[in-house]
Amino acid sequence: MKRFFMMAALFVAALTFASCENDDNNSGDGGGESYELRVLTFEDADYKGTEGSNYWSSLITEGEYGNGNGKYSWHDAGNTELAYTPSTTALFPGYGGHALSKYVGSDLSQGDYMHDLQAYNVAGGANGSQNFCVHFGYLDDSGMGMMNELVYFHFADGVARVIDHMWVTNTTYVYNLLTNGDGWQVPTGASEQSWYKIVAYGYDADGQQCGTAEFFLWNEGRKGVAEWTKWDLTSLGKVVRVEFNLLASEDLYTQYGLGVAGYFAYDDVAVQFDKE
């Protein structure tokens, strides 16, 4: 179908659901390889920059509404060097982005845009932490969307590196839409054949796409992800930037484009650093 034109030439990496493992910040040895893993945890205790001891927590709003998610930038300085900066060329600046959160819940009556920073059915961040990040933003070919580019994070120092993995899960908003529907774009929720996934696109220092990876947030049979799950990103290769899109089965699109809210929660992004 036309709206899947972005995927036509892409090699899609296989998805593996892995059991929960505890990746200690800056302690990975790559299984005896020539690299160590540094992990972006979004926890104040792990922050190595110079912006203050409560750097990550200071970015969390007092309410669970992300208000577009693109209102501020962040940088994991001195650690993974991953960063997010709001676009200056977006159709609507601030619409779409990566917002810090600590909000969780399992009450689907809160599955609406006013609780869009809420991760579903988890106790906090991945691996027993408190904070995490919520992505919002997608592109389709409907001509009705409010975005003209994909949301991404990047290495602030411009060095290309392999992102080993990250942990992802659904937000309450998305889980509710696919379970119960909204009476409009997804009237009664997902069908038995519906699926919903994240696609990551890696770019090298020359701006060339060098790899992709995908993760299914919702599978056929009405099976949604409701726990932090490890997503292998090594198929992206060495990248300086990773863009994210959200794609769905045909039944989840309408004349207005993607009917599902374009969110997912993520945490503990592990990056391979060459050992000295």
C-alpha cells in the first residue's frame, strides 16, 4: 500500500524478545569483546555532566501531559553522549519529541492524551529504576499529519557508534486505544489481525541510512507489550543519529492517517564504546 512506501527498500531486522537483564551503567564488557557498554539510564545518580545533581529529574513535568514532548533538549554528557534537541525545521516546532517521565499506571481509564507520559503496567523505569523517556512523533503519507520529519536522538559529539540495545514498552494511552478504541479513528480497538510497531533508522556521519530495526508494540491476536522489553539495535550499525517512526496494519489507518497515538516509552539505552 502507498503509506508503506518508506519501508519498500529497507531491510527489516528480526525482533527478539529477551528476558529482563540488569545492565549496570558503564560496567558492560561486551561479552569479552573490544568494547564496553555505557548506558543512558535517565537517573540523576548516573548523570556525569555539569548541569546539576538533579539534571534528569528537573526535566520531568509536574503533570502527566507531555504537551507535544519537544519543549526542551537533553544530553547524556560524559557518558553515552546521546542527546535530543527539538527540531528547528519542524512544521510545528515542539510537536513531537522525547520527554522525561516517571509516570506509570495500569488504569486504562487514564489512557488518553492528558496522561500521555504514562508507561503502562510497570512499576517505574526499566531494570528497577525510576525515570525513563517517552517518544512522540510519526510520519505517514495521508497529508493530514502535523509532522514533516521524524523525531530522533543523536550523538552530540558527532562520533558514530553502535547502539547495542534499549528497553521499550507501551504507554497507557496507546495500550488503551488498541484495547478499547477511542470511538473515532480506532473505534473499538485493534482487531485480531492488527499490529503496531516502532521502526528505527540509523544514519552514519555522511547522513546515509545504514541500517534499520523494528519492534512490535502490538502483535496479531491482540497481544500488546505490557512490560519493559529489550530491543536489539545492533543491526543499525555505527550511527550518529537514529530516527524513529511508528507504523501499523492497514486497519489502523483512516483518511486522516495513522489512527493510533504515536507514542512509546524507552529506557536504558546501551552504547558500545571501544576499550582504550
